[in-house]
Amino acid sequence: MLDDVVAALACPHCGADLDRSGGSLRCTANHVFDIARQGYVSLLPGGTKVVGDTAAMVAARADFLAAGHYAPIADAVAEAVADVEGCLVDIGAGTGYYLARALADSGRVGLALDVSKYAARRAAKAHPRVGAAVADAWQRLPVRTGAAAAVLNVFAPRNAPEMHRVLTADGRLVVVVPNAGHLADLVSALGLLTVDERKQERLSEQLADHFDLVEQRSCEFRLELTEAEAEAVVAMGPSAWHADPEDLRARIAALPGPLTPTASVTVATYRPRG
């Protein structure tokens, strides 16, 4: 666990500050959390019912992102926080890919939070200045109030009150959501889950009480995928919970090539309301 990131963490049980004690993190109330040998720490409180991504889903995401297919999105996120000084907190960080890109040319540190232990294992190794913790985005985050100079939220759950709480007063929230046309050709051909056409509207409603929109930009580009990569992009998203792998593989193999769906997302930047 990256020691510099421990300063941003809080006990998930009592909210007290956490400090490192050997191979564990400990608060003043003596709640203890062991650091896993893979470098992450689990800060899930009792009663968490959210099911995180499986090992197979995380592996698919890691392979797909490592091939650079979503590099334009990562670059847009990095650009949105390029002038931010302080700790970057990525909520629903997955493998830590976007956070690592945002930290690449700076001396800042980053905290990757994800409910999946398989994701946290990879995020902990995504960059030398990243620390990773298992956490539930829908509960109180194990992060000190005002500890984040910026919060990243890329294809992830959005808990507006908690994102607002952990940000500094002049902090920045960067949210990436898919547009209705995201991977539309592939989605239609395979009968996968579609993106709600009201997604942007619902996002605005979710954040309205806590954040003001500063900037919004569309990021759209064409992908060139092999059959294996098309399978990976499905396996790393919500459709993975509903598709049989063998059936999906057969349907992808039956598609006429080349596979060139369009990626289409919106990258929005917000400021917290006082």
C-alpha cells in the first residue's frame, strides 16, 4: 500500500484517520485492516451487498485497455486534471488504467477505489504512485473529508454526496459516461444491453444538488477490433452478466468483418457547490 495515499484514507467503521502499522492500517479506535500481499487493502464495511467485477471481467478489461483502444478517453481524462495539484481519487477505478494515465507526467499520487478485489489487485500495480483499496461506492467512502483534489469517475457508479464530501472546496470532478451511440454497431449486431438515451439527463439530475458543470466535451473515435477484442469489450461491461461466453464467441465469429464500432463518450468536468 502506497504510504503517501494512506493520508487520504479513513476508517470505514468509525471515520477516524488511518495510519500504517507494519503490514496493516489502524485507526485510533483500533480497527485494523491488513494489507494484502498484492499491495491493496480492503476497506469494505460490514453489510456490503454489491458484487464487484469477476476475475474474468477484470482480465478482459486489462487486456483491452492495454492494447490502447480507449487511449483517447484516458488522454481526455488526463487533460481534464492536468493542472490539478494534490491527490487524485478514482471511484470505480477498475484496473487503474485511467488514473495511471492521469498521473503519468506529474508528481501527484492517486487512490484507486473499486468494490472488486480483482480490480484492486491490478490497480495497486498500475503506477508507482497509486494506492488501491476495496470500497463500495454506494456507502460512505473510506476517504477523509476534503482529501481529494480531484475525483475521477469513468464508467462507474456515482454517489454525488460522497464525491462532494471527499473533494476539496475548489476540487474537480471528472465524469465519463457512454453516449447512446457507444459501440452501437456491435451492440445491435450482438443484441447486447443498450445505453439509455437519457443517460446524460439522468447524470445531470444525479449531480445537480452538489455540483456545477464547468465543461463538457464529446470524445468519439473508430475502433478496429479482432474477434477476441470484441469479446473482451463485451466481457468488461455490464453485458458480461447476461451473455453466455460460448454463445457470445460464436455470434462474434459469425459477424462480417472488419469489426469497426465507434466509441462515443462524454467527458464532463464539474466543480463542487459550496
